[in-house]
Amino acid sequence: MKIVSGMRPTGRLHLGHYFGVIKNWLKLEDQHQCYFFIADWHALTNKYKDTKNLQEDIKQMIIDWLACGINPEKSTLFIQSGVKEHAELSLLFSMITPKSWLELNPSYKDLKFNLYYQYLRDFLLGKQIKIIQTPPPKPFKEALKEADGKSKSKIFEEYLREIFHRAFYSQKGIDFKGLKETLLKFGLNKKIVEEAVKNLEEGDVGKDIDTLGFLAYPVLQAADILIYKAEAVPVGEDQLPHIELTREIARRFNSLYEQIFPEPEAMLTEEAKLPGLDGRKMSKSYNNAIYLSDEEQIVNEKVLSMKTDPQRIRKTDKGNPDVCPVFDYHKIFTDDSTRADIDKKCRNAEIGCVDCKKILAKNLNRFLEPIREKRKEIEKDLDKYYQIFIEGTKKAHLEASQNMKKVRKAMNLFNIE
């Protein structure tokens, strides 16, 4: 089966990348014909203003892929912008793709939501305003009472996200008036709330993705997949709408012109539950990641800083591994016998969080050490390994150019070849 998958170059990879993508790729390349590419054009969809680190990010991704064991003898490894046919096919697909298909894309709406919400949250909390200035609504007040170790700001964030979700997904677009009125009901400083909402309504927040490139990036993604006539694409559940759009574009092209493209299937991948250091999703932007290239001492320090069971304040308190982010890591990096022992001792307050973390750090470093050593080997002769991607790009270009000839012929376009 022919499989295509890509990653945006964002610099060094972290554990979330490994267990969310790379681990699955290692299995797939043993069983299928795989095309793995560095999606540098996709990196421009919301980072077009600052490209000074793009080449360095590509370099770090090359190093990490190879250090993790992605095998160029089994898979075609290439860089997206080196195969111009991706752009050509994307242009042609854009001619036949209804605008409504793109505007209804949930990923587009969700990213806008996250940008606006993150700004509002950071603005309000960044002003260091008192969370409660007047008696809050009853549900919020009760939640604060039952916090038991969670900070008031964390509870506030949870309610703020719910408020903004309702305002953002209003049928009439963002309900800024309703958002402001609801925030004021929480007793927040009126002047600061009005300033925050005004900045959202009239400022530049979200303008970086109000571009044709960002709106149409699912079309480019469809071209990335179909240019090689891929039969399957490994994705998480959040990417299913993109694969369905790719299938729709393939069907539309085939019905208008000629049966050229297969309708690729989504190959759902299992993602290990591996939160960031603060319990949120592991992300470079959150500064909560453990990187594959982190040295042993850095890993030790990061693990010791990890959040644990919020209910467990003292070592003598009984813990609950089921709600502890650290134990999520033990499920992956610690053997069954040791993990069962930690689980029992934590629940009976026989082991403290520091000792639990030290065991994890040791096991995590054992897992990372071969990757770190391979990275160092690659860095000594990077040109040699970079050449692998140059050759892979040439190979991908050869196949893509042959398929584009068929597309041009089917559409009765000028074809000099």
C-alpha cells in the first residue's frame, strides 16, 4: 500500500512527536511503500512573517528523523518545496474546490478559536488582575471552593475557555458583546475587560491566518497526498476532516475529467497519552516539552518539575496515579513490575513524588540515550545525511512529474513535455 505523510518543520522534535508520529512511521515503513516529507510550505501558512529559522528547523527535523531510525532505504524522504508539482496540483485543485468546503473545515475554525482565546487569557492574567472582585456566579464560586489544590487562576481559565467557546461559535460569528457582558458578571475589572475585548474585535489578533494560503492549506494537503496517488494517510482523529476533503477533491476531479486519483483512506493512529510538563498537551509553544535531544541532566530537571496528582500536597497524603501526569509516563517507560509497585506505594503514601520522578527520569534517559548518540553521529557529517533528502526529493519529483503529465492531459492544458 502506498502511504504519504508529512510534518511541519518546527525545530527539534519532542516525545509527543515521537509517540504521536515517528513510532507509527517506523512500523509503516516495514510494511508499506512510504513517502515521508518535511512540509516547509505548510510552515508558511501561519509563520510567513518570520522564516529566519526555517532552514535550521528543517535541519533539526532531518537529524531527529534519522536518529529515531526512519530508514531512507525503506522510505522516500524528501522536502516538500523541492517538488514543485505539489504547488501546481494545488493550484489546479483550487480551481475546482468550492470555497464553502474550506470555510467549513473545523481545523480552520478551531485554530482561530485557539488564537483568540490564548490572547484573551494571556491579556487578562497578564494584567495580574484579581480573579474575583465581586461575588461570582454560583457554579464558578462552588468550583473555586472545591478546587483542593488547583489554583484560582486555573479554575478561572477553565471557565474562561467555556465562556469564549460559546461566544466564538455563535451563529452570527464571534459575539463580542455577549463575551464582554459575561466576563463582567464574573466581577472582573471593567476597564481591562473592555480593553481586552476591543483588542480582539478591532486588533490584529488572528490576522496572520486571515490569508488565502491558510484558508486553502487543506487543498495543498490534498495535492501532497494525491500527487503520489496515495492509498492511505496515517492521521489522528483531529485530521479526519482533512482526509475526507482530500477524498472529495479526488472524486470531483475524477468526475470532471478522468479517473486519475484514488480516494485515500484515513489510517487512524494510536497516540500515547503523554502530556507536557504542566499537564497540558506537549507543545513547543507552551514551553512544556521534553525533547529527543535533551541531555540527561536537562531531562532530570524537567521531570522533577512535572506536575503530579493535584490532590496530593504532602508526602504523607495518599496519591492517585490515575490522575497523575507522571504516571502516564511510567505506563510507557517503566516495566510492568516496577510500575505496579509504584502504583501501590503511591496509593498508600509509601513513596513520594520526588522518588517516583527519579525512577521515571532514569528510565526516560535510558530510552533517549540511543537517539542522542545517533544525533551526535549525524551532526558530525550533516552534509552526508542531508544528501539523503536531496536524493529522496529527486525521486519524489520524478514520480510527481509523471503523474502531473496525466493531470495536464486530462484537463487539456498545455504540456511542453
